[in-house]
Amino acid sequence: RFRIAGCSDSDGEEMYTLDGEEMWYADFINKKGVEPQPSFIDHISYVEGTYETAEANQQVCRGNLENVRKAMK
């Protein structure tokens, strides 16, 4: 299982995968978590609060991005 997360000034991504398949991702535009799993598998759900954690991670990421910019100057 992998977690992919990243950010920029205007965009962000947080996603969980299993065996190369997307299992969950944060839809920051619609402010919700999405579980795009095919109907032929047993559905895997993520715990309540996963989306809120992804939002908080984006704030940390943007803060770290700003700190790196300052340090590089």
C-alpha cells in the first residue's frame, strides 16, 4: 500500500493505492474523500476523518514549502 501526497501554492494531492490501484483520494474541490473502487471487489472503506486529515496535511505541506523557499533564498 502506498500513500502519495504533495502540494503547490494552488493545488494538492493525497491518495492511497493498493497494488497499483487507486483506493482513496482527497477531492479538495468538492471537499470529500472518494473511493473509486470497482464494483466487482469487496469494498474497502477508510476511517472517518481521513479527508480532514488530508486537508490538515495540505496545510503542513504548504507551510513546509514556504519554509524551504525562505531557506533557499
